[in-house]
Amino acid sequence: MTTIQVKKSIVKSLDEIKTHPRQTYNEIIENMTKIIKKIKSKNQYDEFLHKVQQNKMKELWDNKSDEEWESA
């Protein structure tokens, strides 16, 4: 175990998000870190999909047949 210093406002915020009165700050912080890790991994997946889709969208939008229809 270690001791960390946090502002009183942070302690108040942690108290407000307790799911039960006897929940420890350690449990709250552990839950928060799990949530943040999930969000980060989801963002990485979304970024990967976006990069993959960029090439396909460019291929679909930058084609000669569409340009010919625009001037028809």
C-alpha cells in the first residue's frame, strides 16, 4: 500500500460516486481504471476501422464513372 495526496474536492467526488457506503477509494479507483482501459481500447478499434474505411471510401468516391454522370 501507498499513500497519495489528492485535493479535498477529489475526495468529495469519489464519495459521490460510491456504489455503497463502505466502498473504499481503492475500489473506486480500480473501477475507474477498468472503465478508462475499455474506452481506450474501443477508441483504438474505432480509429483502426476509420483508417481502413478511408481507402475504400476514396476508391468509391474518386472514380471516373461518377464524374462522367455529373456532366451528363
